[in-house]
Amino acid sequence: MSRIDLRNVNKQFGNATILRDISLTIDPGEFCVFIGPSGCGKSTLLRLIAGLDDASSGDIEIEGKRVNDLPPAQRNVAMVFQSYALYPHMTVKENMAFGLRHQKLPAAEIEQRVAEASRILRLDGLLDRRPRELSGGQRQRVAIGRAIVRKPRVFLFDEPLSNLDAALRVQTRVEIAKLHRGLGSASMIYVTHDQVEAMTLADKIVLLQPLAGRDDMLSVAQVGHPLELYHHPANRFVAGFIGSPAMNFIDARVTGTAEGRVSAKVNQLACDARLSASGLVEGEPVTLGIRPEHVVVGQGPQHARVSHVEHLGEQSYVYLDVQGVAMPLLAKTHRDDIAIDDDLPFMLPPEAMHVFRADGMAQARPR
């Protein structure tokens, strides 16, 4: 089975440590997404698994076998790059078959594999075309087909949709999801900086986080199901990275604690949050967090002036100037009758509030 284990993997370039102490498991058949800030080392981690780069230390295992010293061709993985890297003088069929011919497989088997991949990716009518005659989405499907015909146990995708326009990204994303379901036990690891891709595709998200004070060094911030990271972020970084628009953050101080509840206040804005267990003390500085879609507008005990409104059709983004709060509070609502300078009541539901200590770590919330 195509299980992948990384144990205490580190990567250094010269004296610079890029990845530090990365340990995680990707189960057979799982769709795992590596996500994090752009240029932060996600692709480097993918290349370590592929064998295109060497780990400085630690172990990489595929199907229970340590592969650190194996070349890429012997790891039973296939990689789809951001650039299509198709041979321009070859047809679609020739591009897909090239690697198999290099392996000296029988002609009948090559024909069968190309036909099967073409059917899966709906390339049957394009097999005699050359890359210049294809759209960007079609070229990307050919690049994916070139990986499928190898029948690897692990598929590695390095930002495969970043060169496509918005409509094609959505279409190809759906095709990749269907491909994963149709390939059974093959595992997929997918690198992206687009959280929409991560949330919609992943069985498991691995969110990489720059270490405090070291933007050039990464560690794992949180691993889990997409909705686990959305509803129960491990720290402020995860909370701010997952979700669009980003979570609102409010610096406050604890004014009271009770079983399963904590109260906090910043100037005239008082908030309650429901917590599994707090351990917080009165007067302690905390950061409160709430997602824009959870801010209730049009009712509640608090009032704020509307400083800006973005009408997007089905929904609107409303920016609220709350007295004593440094940044405007962003609310996401289906109302379209709110205007700038309105005095708008709002409410921050306790069950939607997140609380982060001074070190950025989240306080546990009820599940």
C-alpha cells in the first residue's frame, strides 16, 4: 500500500535550514495537500519525497521502505509540475507514451495504458494533436496523463493549476478530484498556496508555518482534515491562514472566567467565548478571533459605524469601525441594504469566538 512516512526530516542549503524536523504520515489512498505562504518550501518538501532533492537528515519511507538513497525512477512516484513540460514536436499520444517506451514496455501494453489514461482524462479526441494545438487545461491533462500511464503508487502535484485561468482552475480541480476517487489506493500529495484548492481537494492538510523570527525556516503548524483546521485552528497563524476572508483578530484582556466560558474586553467592546477549558486568569492579554461569516449584523448589543461596503452580488463584505479596536471588523453577510456611515448593530456569538494566548496558541473550544 502507498503509505508515506516522513520522520524528523530536515533540509539545509549551505548553512540555511529550510525545513526543520518534519514528521508526518500520509495514508494509502489519501489526498494530502501541502499549503503555506508562497515561496516557503512546500515544493522543496515535495521534491524530497520525489527524490529530486536529498534530505539533509531524517528518513523518508514509501510503502514501508526507506527511499532516501533511491533515485526518483525507483521510488514508484510520478510528479506533475507547474509547467507542462510537454515535447512540442510530439503528439499527445507520443508524449504520454514516451516514458513507457523508454522503459521498453511491450507496444500492446503501452497502447492499453495510453488508451486507459485518455479515457479517464477525456483526451481521446486529442491524441493526434501537438501541444501548440491544445488549451492550457488540455495540456495540463496531458501532463497528468503522462503520470497516470506509469501506474505509480504515489502522485505528486507541484502547483499544477497556477498557470490556468480561473475557470480552467475550477474545471481541472474537479477533474483531479475525480481522478483521485477513480484511482483507488494511489496516494496523492498536492502543493498549493491556494487555500480554496486545499479545502476542496484534501483529505488531509499539512499547513507549513515559518518559525518565529525565521521566515526562511519552516515547521508543521497543523495537520488535519480541512474542516478541523477551519473550526479548530491550533494557533493564530493557522486561524489567519485558513479561511477567506481572513479571521478578524482583536487584542483584549480577560475580565472573567467560568466553567466553559471566558469573558474579555477591549475598551467598550465586551466579548464572551465558549471554551472546553481555559486556564486563563483575569487581566491576562489574549487575542480574540472570529471569522467574518460568523459576525452577526443587524442585531445585537454592540454598535459600530460602517466604514466600507463591498457588494459582491450574493453576499456583501461590511467593514465596521468599532470604538477602541485598532482594525475594522469585517462581517460577511447576505444583506445588500447596508451603506457607508450606517450605525449598525452587531453581535459576536460566544460559540464562534476563538481565543489565543500571548504566544499565539489557541485555547481549546467545544467540538
